[in-house]
Amino acid sequence: MVVAEPVAPADPPALSPRFAAVFLPAPLPRDGRIAFWDPAGGPAPGAPGAAATDGAPAMDGAAATDLTVVRRHGTRPRRGSAPALTLPLADALPLLVRARHDPAAHPATACWGAAALHALRLTARGRLLPGLTPSGHDAWRAGPLEPDDIAHLRAVAAALPHEGHAVPLDGPGPLRLPEPEALVRSFLDAVADTLPRTPAAPHAVGRPFAAPEARRLPDAHGWAAEVAAGMDAGVRISLRLDLSAYDLFEGDGDGSARNAGAAVVQVHSLADPTLVADAADLWSGAAETALGPRARVDAALAVRRAARVWPPLDRLTEQDVPDVLGLSEDEVSDLLGPAAGRLAAAGVAVHWPRDLAHDLTATAVVRGAPGSATDGTGFFESEDLLAFRWQLAVGGDPLTEAEMDALAEAHRPVVRLRDRWVLVDPALVRRARKRDLGLLDPVDALAVALTGTAEADGETVEVVPTGALAALRDRLTAGVAPAEPPAGLAATLRDYQLRGLAWLDLMTSLGLGGCLADDMGLGKTVTLIALHLKRARTEPTLVVCPASLLGNWQREITRFAPGVPVRRFHGADRTLAGLTGGFVLTTYGTMRSAAAELAEQPWGLVVADEAQHVKNPYSATAKALRTLPSPARVALTGTPVENNLSELWALLDWTTPGLLGPLKSFRARHARAVENGEDEEAVRRLARLVRPFLLRRRKSDPGIVPELPPKTESDHPVPLTREQAALYEAVVRESMLAIEAAEGMGRRGLVLKLLTSLKQICDHPALFLKEDPSGAAPDRLAGRSGKLALLDELLDTVLAEDGSALVFTQYVGMARLLAAHLSARAVPVELLHGGTPVPERERMVDRFQSGATPVLLLSLKAAGTGLNLTRAGHVVHFDRWWNPAVEEQATDRAYRIGQTQPVQVHRLITEGTVEDRIAEMLHAKRALADAVLGAGESALTELTDRELSDLVSLRRPS
């Protein structure tokens, strides 16, 4: 190839990828250049009229030249001259890489772009070998190349059009062009020789293989020949492990040890990856023809290079024929781990026997379950403990005790089991030696079976139950079909209630308890009555409930189970004498004071209604409840979790004692991770554990929504009156001064006092000022509260439509003010609060349900659960309880099964106040409300002064 003397243009141009690129090799690979020319015969790149890419940077090494090229002329090639621009490789590489994916690029340029990417990837992988040029100068070359690398090189060469190698070779004879594959290989070497020579190379100045200047190394020809042989070798080697005598390895008894196995050297052709032969066959001549005359030399050099990575291979270099390497126990073990990785990185694969099993596993199992899977009572009454131990398996097939014993005695990385080689993890050998993990009582075993995991050896491991325990687990997790309604039930149960009945019957028949946690109003009471009839026990069922629900329970039992005896154990004349079955109803307060008497009576079933009343396991009420003996316990609640998961633990630890373990360990293993939202697996594990014991249905669930009429919820923003605003700002100003000066518990108390005062001002100034409602004339209440004015409007509309309404407030004092105000306006109204006697509560409910009293005022805490008030089509929350679940329970007094009319829920919120900010928070992030505001105002006591001020400051409407 002859090119003209380069002449650098005054302003080297930017290049368009439409020009064809061709690689021009040089004696020193790094001196090779890329030439860009126009096969259509256009002007030189950069000349007037030539295409350019505006804004591209100029390159100092660009040179204009006349390039000798071969063009097609009809069917015959013709030599000619073409103006071109040449670039050093360092400048050309970015252009070629961009052209690779440019649809406007010339095919030749795109192909050289693919070659450039291949060269860069080889360099990034460290595929660089130092060597010498024919003239003895230092040069890097790309190598050693893997079969995939060679295949890629050949694919690029095959796609290279003639414009990409159209510069003819010099010399006499016919016109010849460079072979594309040889030209692409030269290009890879040129890139490899260019990239390491940067100013960042250590000791670059004047150093061979680092400086750009050529360095002649006349004394390095022998070393370079060996390196070049490795780079251009037509073969590579691998090691095939032969363990046929491995299981016989025990030493010779004289202190010497026989080989534990052997590594057989295999030789692979790089040109044909399917061609492989043992080194023994190559040296015997059987494979020399196929692999080529240099194969022995190349294979020997490959063994020497591999020995630098793994020294035991040095023994092969001492053999006349490097075909088989005997391996010691430690060497076999080393090849299982880091040695194999190092050899693979050096291009030497290690092949294990085909039947080597990598699937030896260890699973913790619970064995020897007593009792019967169909009789849970027998299971849990058994005093036998269950064995908890490791079970090893190969491919999922459990090993016998004898096989585990043999494995426990093994001191080898591979063993022979069931006519196959098995790769052994030392940790699994330790488990085979120490199989027993302890003993579990039946309840603990059930918890482990449900979660599928347990703590063993300081880690969480998979657990598999066996025997009756596995059968019991399957029954609990399989789900239930709807039960047949029992004889004597005077009610038609809905499908979801029949499923609830079937579930309760299953749990109680197995000697377990459960928590029926349906939303309020979905018929938990009638489902429990049906359970009592289905169990048909001679022992009575004890129902413990709030005092306000005694009448409701009695009415429901009389209505749905006519003829079944029902007795109230409440009041001064309470007695259990002459009890012959049926139901006994008592309150939490009575149960607490008469626990000893109740504990002497055999009960067939104990029911805790509104079970959130015993969510504190350390309370006297919860402790008294635990003393009542019963073969089955059922908790009924619409809110199994109000504030934290410890409440769920309290419920389920009563229904099924011991299931969740001690509270401290439950919080450490389950609750903290779930509440913090940090561990999804912890959420799934806890769900697997509690799901069989807690049945939760919501009104929004499919199959339940059609049973209920629509519910509409509305927030009604109301303005503060001038009096309310003045009081609000004064309290904020004075309280913040005191809070900023306080610390610790004193500060928390001041924050709670501030929040309470502001909420009372938002309700009515008379509540905050503690005005006596009995002495307050109507005109002293009207016109002073935006909420009161709106309530009057709402009730006027409701009464005009002959409707009924429930009005909830968390303050009994506010309820009394409202009662006085509405009575003065001649609105028929009654007030139900915590001090209302039980008989009077029942009469109030009856009068409301009959329509005699269209408006019922209720204190939220005393009347927010248990009551059936389906006469109401409107529910008004005069003030907000900052736990949404409590508000929903109150709403469910009207929105429940039996409701036939749409229910409208009205929440009154004062604009610009703390109520407004909390409402925004509840609306925007309900999950935050459940997690943070579940504890009510106490969660806000930890706010900083600035955060608190921002929360409570009055914001005037703009």
C-alpha cells in the first residue's frame, strides 16, 4: 500500500458517517490509521462540498491524503486514487463506535464500528498480551482469544463490504486485497497496542509497552515467542475430574496416601470448538492430525500458563506427557472452590463428573406428632414433645439415618451416595453430625409448621412438618366450605356468615380458638349463636361483653335461637345456681370481680365480644379472662389491631395460648419488622402464622358489598366564629410559650392539654369555658360555634325528611350542651353515654329504632361499639377521634347488616385549625394514620416546637 505524504489541514474537519472507513495497518500496530473516503467519487472529507457534522470537534492528528483504492468497474475491479482523510486510532475510535448504531452510516464504517466495540471489550476484559513486532519492537496484541471472541471476529469480517478493505496489497502479481479476517485481526492488535499507552500508564516515559515511542528489545525474542504461541495457539486446555477411585481413598496404612482422584488434561481446538481430545491421545499421535502439528507445543505452553494460576499443575510440566495429574484430598477440595474460579478466569475450565449432584440440602423437620389430625383436642392435650431435627436430602429425596451417619463421618468434599457423586458443603456435614435441634411442645410445633420457618443454628431455616402435624397444618390452611345452618336457628345466614360458621366450628372442634374480626355490622353475633347451636354441648356458653351490649345479646339470642336459655350474670342478684346450658351473659367488670366464681363453672365455649377491651394483656381484666377454663375460646372484634401488633398478640394468645410465643420474642421476631415496613418476608411469615386463627372480612369485600346499601362520606368544613378564633389564637400563643420552656413528661402533658383545649374550642366555646349546660339559655349557645350552626341545618333537613340521625362526640360535656340546645329547639333527642344505666340504654335503643326519638346523641367511647341502630340514615361526627378505626366503628352502628337505606356520614371540621391539618393527613395518607395516629394525640407529643407550632397555628382563609 502506498499513500501520499500526509498534509495536515489547517482546520481538520468533522466527519460524516456516510464516508466509507478502511483500516490501514502499520509495522508498529499502534501506528495504524483509519481512512475515510467517498466510494461515489466525491471530494475528500473536509473539502468544500463534503458532508460534515456541524459542531463536532476537530482532531489534531487528521491528515488529508490520496488513497489508492480498488473500485468495481462493471464486473472487473479497477485500481484508482481517491481523496481521503486519515485519523490515528485514538481519534477514530469514538467516531467508529458512534457509527455502529447510526442508520446513516456507510456499511463499511458500521462494520469497523462493530470491530471497534469488539476491540474495546477485549481490552476491558484484560485480553492483552505483550510481544514483539518482526523488527523486534515492543507491541501489544489482542489475546488470548476465546472461541466466542474468534467467532465474533469472523462474523464482523464476513459482513465487511469491499469498501472497508479496498486498499490493495503491494507487490508483484495480480491485484490483491487484504483478507477481511486478517485485516480485522490486525485492527484488534492495533487497538490493543494503542490504549495502554497513555500518560496515565506508570513509568510511561521511555518504558517498553507504556511509552508511545517504539522500543527495540533484541534480548526478548525467546520470551516473545512463548507469549506469541500462547496468543496465537490453536488450542486451549481444560481439566476433567476423574473420581472413580475417590470413595476408596483411605490411605495405605503406612502413612502414605493414595491419590483421591485425578485431573485429566483435555485439549480443545479453537477453530472448531466441538473438537476435543485427551492430552494422552494427542501425544500418542491419535489426535495430532485433527488438532494440527503445533497442538502439542501449544498445549504444553497452556499447561505452563495454567500452572502459574494453580501451582499443583507444575507437576504436569515435569511429566513427559502432561496428560493426568493425581490429586490429593486438599487439591480436590481446592478445585471445588477458589482454584476453579482462578482457572476459569485464565481460560481453563474444570469439568466435574456428569453424575455429580449439587443438590444436597438440609431441612429442619418436626417429627413424631402425637394425636390425630382430625382430633385437635387430642393433639394439644398430649404431653409428648415433638422432635425437631435436621433432615438431609439429595434432589429432594430424604436420606436414611444410615446415609446421614455415613455423611457425618465423611471428611471429604465429595462422597458417593446412591450410586452418584454428591458435592458436600461442610456446613451440611455439621448438620448431619448434630441432627437434633431440640424438642417442641405441640403449640410451638404448630406455629413452626404454619410459618414454615424457625430459628436454628443462629439463622432462620425452612421447616417441614410431618405426620399428624402436617395433616393438621393442611386442614387449617385449606379453607372451608359454607356450613349447613344448625337446627333451631331462626335466621337465614348469608354465604359469608355460613363460611364464618364453618371456620369457627373447625377451629373449636380442633381444640383451638379463633378471632372473628369481621367489620362491625356484618353479623358476628348471629354467627356465634349459630356456632353454639352447632356445637350442641351440654355445657353453657359464656359471653363476656361491655355492659351496653347485654341487652343486644339477650334480644339476639331470644330472636335467633328461641327456646335456648339465656341468663345475665350481672348486678347484685347474679347467680350461676341451677345452670343447665344455654348462654350466660356477663360484663367485663363483673367478670373481673367474679373471676373465681366463673372459673369454677365448666364452660363449653367462652366468647369475648368487643375483645379490644382486653388488648392490654397486663390489665386486670385480661388476666381475669385467662383464668376461665374452656375447651374453646372465640374473640369477636371489628378492630383486631388499633395501635400496634402487640394487641393482636394479646387476642390470639388468649384464644390459642402459646401460639405466638412470649410477647417479647413476638415483638422481636415479627412485630418490629412488620410495623417498620422494613421486611416483606417478615410480613408474609406473620401472615402465615396468624391467618388460620383470624378471620377478617370487610364490608368492601366481594360478596359482601351487595348485601349493604351505599354509604356516602362527606367532610364539612366550617368557619370559626370570632369568639372561637380569638380563644384559639390566645390558647396557642400562651401554650407554646410554656411548651418551649418545658421538657420531658411536663412538655408532653402541656402538648396534650393544648390539643384538647383547641379541639374543645373548635366544638364550642362553652365546652372550653366549662359553662353549665343546664344553666345556659339557648341564646347563649347559638351563634357561637360554626359546627353547631351546621348541625342545626343538617338536622332540620333530616327531620323534614322524617329521617333519623346519630350524633357522636368524644366529649360528654359537649353532648350535654348539644342535648340542651336541641331540646330548646324542640328537637326530640336523647343522650347515651358511659354513665347511662344498662336498662335505660336498652330502652333508648328501642325508642330510637322505633322512630320515637329521631336524634340520638352518643359519646364515642361509650356507644361506639356493639349497638344496632339501623334506623339512622345519617351519622354525624361532631368532632373527630384521631384514630380512623374508632370512627368507623361508630359509623357501623348504622351501617351494618340489617340496614336497608343509604347511610350518609358527615364529619364536621373547622377550617384552618389543627382539625383541618389532621383531616388532611388522614385523607392523604391513611397508612400513616393507622401507624402513627393510632395512638391519638399522644403520637403528636414528640413533635418539635416548630412542627407543633405549624400544626396548631390558625390559618386564615386566603
